[in-house]
Amino acid sequence: MKHKYGKITIRLIGIGLVVTFLWLTYHYFEGSKLLDHFHLLLTAPDKLTVMFVVYGVSFWLRALVWKSYVGKDISLTVYLKGLFMSLLINHLAPMKIGDIARVAVLAKQRGVSVDESIHSVAVMRIMDMLVLCLFSACGMYMYLNRFPIRTSMFIFLGITGTVMIVAVLLRKWNVKFIRKHMHMFLDALVGRRGVYIVSFIAFSWICEAIVIYEMANMLGLSLSIFESVWVNSVTVSGQVFQIAPGGLATYEAVMAFAITRIVPLWDKAYMAAIVTHAFKFAFSYIIGLVVFVASPKEVQLVRSLLKKGVREYEKSIKS
């Protein structure tokens, strides 16, 4: 019951974004143009390779951060497997449950408890959202004069409502649990380690934004790197309302909205969102297939966890 209202709110916002996507599709979808955009992408293997590599580097940077936070002698490959398996699951399942893969792969390693694994993944998520919110807030300040008054009021009310919901939920949630996460979160920000973690997380999201930069400019939308970083940050932050595999529909709706705050061309923004998301789907399936072939045991482990849950499967992880 204590998470009931939060879940209902997230689901309602997610449905609203899906409806927005359907409205955009009704007004701006053109099959021939979409095929032309995909053809343009496939006939530019140099740009496609750059996007694939840079997007992959973003996960490599996150793996380095995760490894640094855990602070144990575990191969970087383990963290990459967890991230890529999580990515694949999030693009197959309607809800964001990919973090179970990260927990499972790390907890399987010697000297790491399930509790440590869960908390490390939670802290990494918190750090990701902190950086994304920072980028989003900076962009809001920079582009505020381009927002119509009604849109600005809508955003203000949305942020206010979100803060109020979080405040209510914090009063209901387990205080000790929250304090434990906050302690780990603050500990990660102390000294050089904190600078390293925050910097690499920021660079990882900048790398991901380069995909939007390249894609948007190929499709005739003149976005700068900084603008692409903001668009990516807003879009990824919006995926907390995901109700379809890979954030389908919610991703496109939020990204199209963000782009049109800079370049008011809804048709091109909509198409750019679809093509960009299609690229990310393709990346997740390709890299997921590689992990599946290379690590069948981990894949079977994650499948079991998805069915039984992390806590119930704790003993078998260590066996």
C-alpha cells in the first residue's frame, strides 16, 4: 500500500505520454519519409559506426564508475555484462526491471553479497539521475526564454507535483532504508573518488547524447552538442514513466517535446525521435545477443531471478 499512489501516478503519466505519442503519430507519421531516413542512415556507415562506438563507450564509462564504487578486484567485463544484460531486458520488458541483471551478475562474484550488489546498483541509479537532473536543470535555465508561457507553467506544475509526491512517499517509506542509501550516496561523493565518479557519469551521458546530435543533424535538425545533451537528459529522465518495452512511445514523446523547445519543427523532431530510438533498440539487441552467446550461464541466472526474485534466489547465486 505504501507505494500504491506513487505507482498509480507514474502509470498515469506514462499513459499520458503514450497518448501524446499516438497524437504525434496521427499528425506527423509518414512511412515513406521514415524509410528514407533509415536508408540515409544505412548509407552512411561511417556515422553509424561512430554512433555505435560512442554509445558503447558510454556503457564502458558507467562500468568503470560502478567498478570504482564497489572497490573490489573484479574484472571490468563483469560490470559490462551486467549493464548490457540490463539494457537488453529493459528493451524487452514493459517495466524497467533490468537492474535485476546487474544485481545478479555482480552478486555472483566472490566477496560480494547480494545486499552489497543491490545497494551499489541503487547508488549508481541515484548518481545517474543526479547528473541527468543537473543537465536538465541547466538546459531549462538556458532555454527557458524559448518556452511558451503555458508550457512553462505546465513544467512548473509538473515539477511541483513530483516534489510533493516524493515528499509524501518519503514519509511512508522505511526511514532506515532511506538513510542507508543516503549514506552510501554521500560516501560516493567524498574526495577524489567523488570527482571521478561524477565526472565519468557525466561523460557517459555526453557520449550518449552524441547519438542524438549525429542523428538530428543527419535529419536536418541543427542541434549543438550542448543542446543534444539537454535533449538526451530530459528524454532519459522521462523514462521513469516507461510502461512499454524500452520506453516505447514515452521516449519518442519526451524527445520530440524537448527538441521542439529548441527547433520548433514537430514533424522532424518526431522522426528524429523514432530513428534515434530504433538505433538504441538495435544496439541493445545486438549487444544483448553477443552477451547471450558469450555468457549463457549468466543469462540463465538472470532468467531465474526474473521469475523468482532476488531475495528468494540469494542462496542459489552463491552456490
